[in-house]
Amino acid sequence: MQVVYSPAHLGHDIDTETVMGLGIPANEVAERAEKIRSALEADGGFDLTGPTDHGEDPITAVHDPGLVRFLEEAWSEARSQGIGRPFLAADTYPNRAMFEGMSPEAMERLVREPRHVGGRAGFWGLDTAAPLVAGTYVAARAAVDVALTTVDLVLGGQTAAYGLCRPPGHHAARAMYGGYCFFNNAAIAAHAITQATGERVAILDVDYHHGNGSQQIFWRRGDVRYVSIHADPERQYPFFLGRADETGEGEGAGENLNIPLAAGATNADYLEATDRALEAIAAVPGSVVVVSLGFDTYGLDPIGDFALTTDVYHEVGRRVAALGRRLVILQEGGYHRPSLGENARAWLRGAEGRDFDPLPSAGFSPGGAVAG
Ligand SMILES: [Zn+2]
């Protein structure tokens, strides 16, 4: 399988993130993508290639140009405004209740981007979980190019290709970044496929978290079906979207399928949900599926609470490929670094119909345990 990778992600590395106001060692770090890259290289069955530059148009086809400008300028703005922090994160957001009772006309005037870069971060951001550093914009642009180059490979005739996107994307909405995500790589890819083929496209999101950004972007569209298996937002980020009764509106009515799972979800629970998701995708026409691939569903993941093991990723990859559609597979989350490479290798080998055996060097058993 062809793998698209860019070292530009290395410029977006972070030591610390905040969870409920407390600084903790960051989870979404550059080492994640490097772990996956080295495991795929060690496998010998994957060909790494660099992305090609696709420019800004495919991004603004999905995202507000104001968001693009903010992300481009944010770091130099922070410096020129004398904010000497190691990263930029907001702490004030325009909560909907701040404007309660004000008319839509008043809202139009009042809800606007301020000049202070911390305020701008709050205007465009969802949360404090997407710290921005000097290399963030370049990395986020490269992740989009990785996704779009993966699309090119698949539309060029490959049955499946994998884009090692970092930063991830599925929490980024049309006019919002957040949750480690800046541009929505999968949504940009799905939209580009609809434009290039005139076909319907499905997004299968198997990250542990609900892809609120992907849902929002395609909520009213009849040409992109979004199907997600994730932790119930009653107990997990992103908390405010991802419930089973969110099904789309207008032309998108019935095109959004959320499958929330309880804590402790097992391999069997997950495969049952996978079959349901694949049925929903098979029910509509289209020849390409975009997979938002996350491994924070893994039993040892530091921020997840599912109980999946490596062998189930091989089986999920196999079942997704059995749909008989071409696959644009894009990396999202997954934060247990020792297992990431093996989990990705298992999934992708499953999608190619190859067996999976753990690499001897991985110190790793597919039952879920990590040696040492
Ligand atoms: Zn996730």
C-alpha cells in the first residue's frame, strides 16, 4: 500500500496541554506519527511517498477563509502582541448564553473577531485542546496535502492508500478549530472526491471520539454520508455533539449516523458496531470511502475507555475492505505510543487482505499487552 507522509508535522510539537485547566504532558505529539511511520517502514510492504502541494482552494472549499487566515497569522501575531508563551491557547469563548435575548441583527454586529490574539483564538477555537506553536500552520497545511495526495492515489487507480495525517482533523468544523485539529483533512478529502467524481462519498469515522467537525460540515449535504462509531458524548469529548439522534437536516436528512458506545466496549461490541456502520455505507451508491482512522479505541489508550486489542484492528480493516470500495484512509487520533505503529500496521494489512503478525522488534503481543 502507498503511504503519504510529510516531515512538516515535526514543527508542530508540544510538551504540555491542559485538561480541565490543569497542565499535563501533551498526548498529541510528533512522536505519534513517527511511531507509525517506522512500523510501516519496518513492515516492508508499504511504500512511503511525499505529498504534493494542492494550494489553498481545496481548504477554503470546506473552511471559512477567516479561519485559514487566523491560523496562518496567529503565531506571529502572538509574538508581535508581546505574548511570550510556549504555545497559544484561548481561555475565553463566545458561549451562546453571552448573547441570550439579543436579536439576530445585533448578533451579526456583536459576535466578531477581536484584535487580541487570545480573543481571536477564542473566536475561532472550540477549546483549549489545540495549542498552537510556530510550526502549526505549516504542519496543518501539510496534513491537508497528505490527505489530498492520498485522494489522488486512489482516484488514480489504487484500491486503497493511507495518509499519515498529523495534526488530525475531524474535530475541525467549517469555521472552528479544536481538539488537536486545525483543518479537517477527511472532510477536505471527501469534498474533493465529490468534486472530482460527481459521486456520493461516505466517511467512516472509527476514531474513539465523535468527529463533530465532519458532522457539522456535511450536516445539510446529501452527497456525503457521515458514519461514526465513538464514545458516547454523555461522558466524553466533544460532549455537545455525537448522539444517536443527530441524523442531518435538509438534503442531509438521514445522511448522518452516530453509533455511540458505552465505556469498556469490547472487540465484539466494536465489530457489531462496525457491521452496522458498513451496512449504512453499503446502502448508498459511491465507489470511494474516506476512513477517519483513530487508535484511541485501544484498551491501553491514555484518554480512551474502550477495551480493543490489536487483532480487532486487523479484522476491522478486513471488513471495511470487504465493502469492495476504494479506500482513502486518513490518520486521526490514537495516543498510546508504544502500540500505535503495530495497530496501524494491523489495520492496514487487514485492509489489504494480508495476515498480521507482530514485528519481533515491537515487544508487543496482539492481545493488547506491551512487553516491558
Ligand atoms: Zn480521538
